[in-house]
Amino acid sequence: MPSVRTSSGATAANSTSDELDRLIHERIRLGIVSALAANDSLTFAELRDILKTTDGNLSVHARKLEEAGYVRVTKGFEDRRPKTEYRLTPRGRRALEAYLLQMEGLLSVARDALERT
């Protein structure tokens, strides 16, 4: 990501982007945590349909979030059919909030730079 200089000459974009949670920053994983932040829980099929992704892709990314403690997975059966349900953990919610604050900071710096040109 190119650096953007603030009015003081600092390169805010570089310092902030280094701090971004790379786990959340990936498109599918950002979609998963965002969808779960807006819902109490979602099933595998619901997430797959929301994100318009394949079963395999969703499974890999959801597992990474689960391993990091950002998502809790519950497996069970409903009407004799397997049902996998996902919930955002408090740790995942905090990570998403921090990520969004960092992105807002980057956007603010970029907007300021555009206004000066």
C-alpha cells in the first residue's frame, strides 16, 4: 500500500497498515466476521450464500477464524441433517472493531490527501 503523508509529513498509511489484522483483512474472512457481527449466528449455508463462495473456500477461511478464537463453531443435526452454526466471539468482535477503526483512520488520511489536491 502506498504511503500517504499527513500535513505533518508523517506516513500514516504505512504505520497503520502494518498494524492491520491480516487474518481479518482477507476478503472472505472479513465477510465472515462482518456477517456474524450483524447476526447472532449464521449457518454454513447462510454464510456461503451471503458471501457467494464455495463450500471449500468458506470452510478453509472459517477454520482459520475458529483457530484464532474469532469464531465459535457448533455442529449438530436438525431434522437428521448436519447443521454447522457460526457465532462471532467477544475476541472476534474486538478484533473487528479494532480493524474497522484502523481502516477508518486510513480512509481519513486518504480523504484529507485528496482534498489537498
